[in-house]
Amino acid sequence: MANHLSAQKRARQTESRTARNRANTSSLRTQLRELREAIEKGDKPAAEQTYRKTVSALDKAIQKGTLHENTASRYKSRLSKRVVGMM
């Protein structure tokens, strides 16, 4: 445990930031999973609607610093190809 006041404050800040980052990452992964499941079911209208929500979640992850911009762009590109390529 930290002994100095400043170190105790840093420990508190780290704890709250870690919780926030975990929540952001978890919600993003949930959204990605929902899109992948919609694609696997073969329901194109549902997949397109879920794709829009997923892109929004990816953009929010970029803003919050959870995901790098290039990584999110790569996700968007690959998921878009899968949605467009559906029968």
C-alpha cells in the first residue's frame, strides 16, 4: 500500500480509471460479438443495423482512448466486408 498522500491519490485514480477502461472495453467487445452473431445467423437487415451501432461504439472507443484509431479502422473495414458479402 502507498504511504505518501500523493501515492495514495495516484492509487485511487488508477483504480477508478482501470474500472472505467474495463467497462468501455467490455461494452465494445459485447457490441462486436453481437454483430458477429448477426452475421453468422445470415440476417442481413439485422446485421446492417448492428453494424451501424458497432461503428458508433468503435468511434466512441477511439475518443475514450480504449482503442487506437488504426485498430478501429481495421475492425470497421473487415466487418464491413463481411456485412456486404452476405447473401
